[in-house]
Amino acid sequence: MRLPNRVFSPYTGIKTNLLFFTKGKPTETIWFYEHPYPEGVKNYNKTKPMRFAEFQTEIDWWGDEADGFSARVDTEQAWKVNFSELKADAETRAKPHRDKAEELKKQIRR
């Protein structure tokens, strides 16, 4: 899936090309992986596509869904964001605004 540039800003400024989800489970952690270009390569395109062999680092890092990807570790290329915590924090910060909106709705209905 191709996403707009900077869609995950401010967590990363890199372009995002692939997203993977685990079916049937809510998102708790978001992993980012920055693919290092091979020496002499500045970007990939239709005439200079990524070769499967260049993807081996990601394959080795990926791990196994059966154990919840427990072998994944933060590296220079890989880092994670706790989405559950970010969501809970956003909901807490939004609560006063939601409460105020509900109060205003009630005033309008009177």
C-alpha cells in the first residue's frame, strides 16, 4: 500500500510503502522499519527496483507471528511506538472538549 509522504510524522520522516496488520487484533504497538539502501543506491523506482536479496535484513528481523513477534528488537533501523498509550493519552486530553460539546448540545436542545 502506498501512503502519502510523511504520513507517520513526527515519528519518522521517511516515506512509507508497506503496512502490515494482524487480523482480528487491535493495534497496540506500531513498528517502524527503515530499509537501508545498498551502497550506491539513492532510491528505488520502476527501472531500479528493490531486489529480494536486499530485503533479507527485514526478513531476519520480522520474527514469528505465532509468538507475537517476541524476537523483534529496537535497532538503528527499527523502532516501535506504543499506540495503546498514545490513544489513551489522546482520549484523556480530548475528554474535557467532549464533555463541553455534550454540555452545549444539551443547552441547544432545551
